[in-house]
Amino acid sequence: MPQLTVGFLAWAVGFAFICGALLLAALSVIPATARAARPLWPVFASEAVIVAGGVAPWLLSAPLLLGCLMAAGARIGFESGTVHGLASGRPMAMAAALLLVLVCLFGWFAPGSVVLPAGLAMLLLGVSLARLDGARSLSGSLGRFLIFPATPFLIFAYAASQPPLSPLLLLAFFLVEIFDSFSLLGGKLFGKTPLVPRLSPKKTWEGLATGAFALLAVTLALSAWPGPHALSMLLIAVTVMIAALAGDLLGSAAKRRAGVKDYPPVMKVQGGLLDIVDSWIVAGAALAGLAAVMGWTAS
């Protein structure tokens, strides 16, 4: 298991943010890239808030971390329920917010031998409801809510409660931010070929390639730190890339079904909280699952 601590990862995220500011500043003054780079500054400024919100909870005590997760769960549930309610024509925002808080508490306090089967059962139930019921039925919307965000958030909350696993969630945050940021930058600079035009029209293959290259480069750089093994870090990078893209597309599918661009906003530039953390929730849960399969432990 890569021996990366919360303290080291917090430092790495801050260092990467400073490097990102310097890179964007350089691109903003180079004539060939200035026109595409300069409009990204408002997005980058909002990233400062996201970075602080993504890192700070992991430096707090366990009860405060749980409180942060419950607050996030309530907001994510509200946003997801609002969007699924639009699709089904039935209000479900408050019920979804309460349900995700309960999912968070169950994931935090239940043992892993119970959480993992419960997550699988929740996922299978969600798939069954989504397939058996119409796209605009309440039960179909509930099924899609169980698939995402409920199931990955359950695993995320469990991993957050386990000191050996919680550094993986911060690692997932770091790598998702690298992947998303460079995918956005690459798409702005080089993007021509749509990746998934029906779900996310602005995503391009060129942006994906740029994000993947940056993700692999940062992951291999982390493997130079004492402890991580290069092959393990490469496996983590591939897992994060696939999971982050899946989380993003799952979030986009719900919005497209409801006919909206963003979840209920918390930040003008970024949209809703679920717009910000959709990839992280799935990537964090995926890394926790990978750790279980590989038998990893962390210090």
C-alpha cells in the first residue's frame, strides 16, 4: 500500500495549486494560449475554495470529520433529489437529503463486513428499479439515486471512518483535481473531438488525453516518495481516471434527464456541490474498494 499520510497529501495539494497558478499565469501571457487561458481565472479562483474544503476536514478530529460528511451528505442528497424530482415530477429533495445523511451514518458506524454487502445490495436494488421502471417514474428516480450518489457515498463514508483508508480519500481528491483541471485546460487549448456529446458536450478526447497525461505524471512523481510503489501508484491512477469519468458522467446523465445544466448551485462558477464532488465520491469509493481487494493498509 502507498505510504502517503494525510499531512503529506495536504502539502502536495497546496504545492500543486501553487504550480497550477504559475502555469495558468504563464499561459495567460503567451500569445498563442492567452485567449483560451485568461477566461479560466474565475474557475481557478473558485478552485481555492474547493481545495480548502476538500483538504481541511481530513485535518480535523473524527467527530468533526463526521459532521462535515453529514453536512455534505445532506447537501448532496438535496441537490440529487431536486434533479431526480424534476425528472420524475415528484418532489424528493428533502427525503433524499435525509436518506443520504442516514447512509453516511450507517457507513461510518457499521463494520466493513456489513457495509460492503449493504452497498452491493443497494446498487443491485438501484439497478433493478432503474431498469424496471420508466425514466420518469418515482421508483426509477429512486433507483438512479441509489446507484449514484447513494452507493458510492456509503463506501466513501465507511472509508473516511477508517484511519488506514482515509488517506486514500484525500489522495483521490488530489488526483481527481489534477485530472479534472488538466482535462479542462487541455479541452480549452486543444479540444476538437467531442467525447460524450449527448451527456457532456464540452468534454473532448483531447482534454481527456491531457488530463490522463497529467494524472499519470503526478502519480509517478508521488511514487518517488518513500513508501509508494510505482506499479501500485499506476494502478491507482488508472482506477481514479476511470472512476472520476464515471462519476462525472453519472452526474451528467441525471441532469440531462431532468433537462438542467447544473445541480442547485453553491458556487456561481462551479454549480452545485455534487457538480464539484461527483468524480471524487466515485473515485474515493473505488480506491477504498481497490485497497480491500489488494489487501492494502496505510499509515
